[in-house]
Amino acid sequence: MKIIILGAGQVGGTLAENLSGERNDITVVDRDSAPLADLADRLDISTVQGHGSFPAVLNQAGAEDADMLIAATSSDEVNMVGCQVAYSLYRTPTKIARIRGTNYTGKHREQLFRNEAIPIDVIINPEQLVTDYIRRLIEHPGALQVVDFAGGLAQLVGVRAFYGGPLVGNELRELRKHMPNVDTRVAAIFRRNRPILPEGNTIIEADDEVFFIAARNDIRAVMSELRRLEHSYRRIVIAGGGNIGYRLARKLEARYNIKVIERAPERSDYLAEQLQRSVVLEGLATDREQLLKANIENTDVFCALTNDDEANIMSSLLAKRLGARKVMTLINNPAYVDLVQGQDIDIAISPQQTTIGSLLTHVRRGDVVNVHSLRRGAAEAIEAVAHGDSRSSKVVGRRIEDIDLPEGTTIGAIVRERKVIIAHDDVVIEPDDHVILFLMDKRRIRDVEKLFQVGFTFF
């Protein structure tokens, strides 16, 4: 697939990195030569320096025969105009734009974004994606990562196994004996950062990162087998009242006790007017006295969500030392993420990795409706829809044990007519099933896509 990416920043660069290893023809456009040179040194891609919305620049990037344009610059307006030029001059088939402004994506969204107006096929809003990601973590105390499939009917959850968990030190096959009325499947285990493909005789060790899939209502029961269950959160302090902090407070304030710390006086006044139940405190989250004023010692979750990585890390460390039970920290620089997570910072959140899954959903071949990047890009979870029949499809009409899955790939569950079916060997795939797969080796993605592409006999 020939793909043009506008913007060589964190999102555009991470996307180019993900796609370049999958036999795609990638060209990245940016006004700044430095990030382009860095990407060109590391990846097998083409680069063009210039303004992403200029016709001559798009022409130089190969828009004439591009299959897809992904506009991921920091400017909503450049992204929109770039899509408009690509459609008007080159009829680019698929146009995806990163748009953050709520004034564009509010009530006029349907009227604005269509071929007759601004021709954008898919809108990605990073702030909304990150907000939803954090909300799911808060709703599942103790989880390292929570991702939804089939509209939330099934969830894949990553947890760290603790000493004392009922299943720790036992074989995976014991899980069914412990919970005869709950069906689940462990999709992957990461031990000391190395992936392990789980078998029935695999023994769970303390500190393993275990990814399991289950129906939404069964998640808490499965978590209790791997670690001591944490009490539901009630008191949450949010550092930073920008787009993400504001969205999160607005989403949670009806059910949780929310306090927002914001340094800018004008923004603090705005938050106080817009939020109904949240308490807004003006000041710095790196100020010890300000955190004590927010009653940090009795806080269940401290979320550092400013746009400054260093401020987020320092305020999180201070909050933890002062007694915050759980600390979640937004970190843009990927080099910092592995450095800080798992020590005083419980969960480091990478906005690029959260956003990248939504973008990859629209790049994957076959009927792929969900893609989630796991463990900061180390693995991938995919929801694909099975089409065709036993003659035209490599999966339909076959038992899971008979499907030739690529190495390092497991099927975790199937969603059929809003019912979650855990993927045991004797389960037969039917047409229109939503099949949830886990890939430890992302280089196998093309092989997985081919499994779900329908042969000509179907037509």
C-alpha cells in the first residue's frame, strides 16, 4: 500500500515506524528537515520537506497514485486542507486526519466532513482516545492496560501477577478449576520483558505481565486470580486542566470525587465554570503544599496530564511520596516510558501508542475493525470480521485448532451476535464472527490479514 504521512512528529513518526516494516511504500512530509533525516536514517521510507497542504509538495510525495493520506501534523487546519487537496487534485481513496479542536468535531461534524464539503474519511482525536484509555484504567483498579473489542462486550486486560494471587505458582489449566463459572483465555504472558506463548502447563510467576480476554462482566473475577483485588477508586486528583484533563474530569465527576490542579489563572476560571462537581485548584502540581492542599495523602489516583513530561514525572513522584495510592503519568517522550514505569510511577501512558491503534485499524487489509497497540508497541491485538464460507475463507467453517495461525499468534475470543465465546480448540468460526487475535510478532500482521481476506469464489 502506498501511504503518505503528513507530519514527522511523535504520531507521524511512530506511525511510519509501525508501517515501514510491513511492506508498505511510505512517504513522510514535514516542514522541518531534522525529524525527516532521523526517520530516513532509521527506516526504509521516502521523505519530502515542505508544507503538507501545498499541491506541489503532495505531488512530489507521490499523491498521484497514493492509496491513503494520513494527515497527522500539529495543525488541524493543515490536516484538513491537505486532505482537501489530495481529494480535489488526485482523488486519493482514503483520507485520515488528526483533528483535535472540538469546534470542528462537535455538532457540525457530519455536515463538515464529507466529500461534498471537507473530504475526510476518518477523524482521529488523540485527546479523546487518551481520555477513554485512562477512564478504562480507572474503572478497572489494578489493570496495566484495558482495551475494548466489539463495542466493549469483550475486553483484553493486562495485569501484573502478584505474590499471593491464587493462580501464581500454578499451571494455567488450573484457572478453569478455580473459576468453573467464568470463561477466559490468557492470550500472552510477558516475563522480564520477553513474550511467552501460554500453554495449559505454563506456570504463572510473580511479576509476570499477563494479558487475558473475557466478557466485560467477568474481568474483575479473573483479575482476582492473579493479584489481590484493589478497592474501587473514589478520590482522583488530576494535574493539568488542558484538553485531556478537562475531558477526563467531565467524564468522571458524576461518579468520582475529582480535584483538578491547573497553573494558568484563566484556564482555572474556565474549568471552574464548565465542570459541575469537580474542585478546581489554581497552582503547580509540583508544589508540595499544593498537593497537600488537594489532600493527596488520601487520594486513590493521581493523574499527571500536563503537556510537560518533566513536570508530569516530578509531580507524580512527589504525589507518590506524599501518599497517593496509584499514579498515572502522561509521557510524550517514548524514551522516558520504560525508564519510569513500574517504580514509583505505576502506569506511564504514551499518547502516541494510544493513538496509533486507531490509525492502524484503517490501514489493515481485510475487514479489521479494531487494532490495539500493547506494551508500548511490543505486541498487537486485532479484531477482524470473518467473511465468506468454507470454500472462500481460510477461517470460516474451521475449528480453531485447524486454523494455520502464524507463529506467535493466538485467537483469544469470538464475539457472535453480541455473545462472547472464549476461543477453545473445538470452537468453529462462523460467517460474521468478530475474531479477536493477539500477535506477539507484528511482522506476522500480513499473514494474519491474508487469513481474513476472502477468495474469489465468494463473489
